[in-house]
Amino acid sequence: MCRGSGCIWRGWPRPPRSSGSRAIRSPTPKARDWAVRDYRLYLLRDADPKRSVRYSNNALAALDDFHVRLGLGKADIGR
């Protein structure tokens, strides 16, 4: 609650109304695999500082866990 500027906390924002046509589609397994593969290459080659293989594998394991919890399955990439 802010008294000087007049702002009041009204709770969590409401979720957006889904109109059906604007619903977010879940990514295809191929798109997921490409995104994870590109992220791995970014970590190993382009990140500043460059990350080790161990660090990138831990990050990919976290992404795999996230995708499994969403019901998308693990990414099929080489490690």
C-alpha cells in the first residue's frame, strides 16, 4: 500500500481471459528439442563467460525436469 502515490495492492492480477483462438499451444517435441539444443550450444560457445560441460548438463537436467513436469517429456538431444 502506497499512501503518497495513491497505489493500493489489490491482490494477484487476474488471469487473462481465453478466447479460444488466442490460447497458447504447447510446443511440438521437435521445437522443444531444437530450443534445448540451441541453448546448450549457447552455454558452451557463446555465453559470457563460457560454461563448462558439467554446468550445461546440469542446466539441461533442470530443463528436462521442467518439461517432464509440464507433460512434454525429456528433450531428445545428444549430451
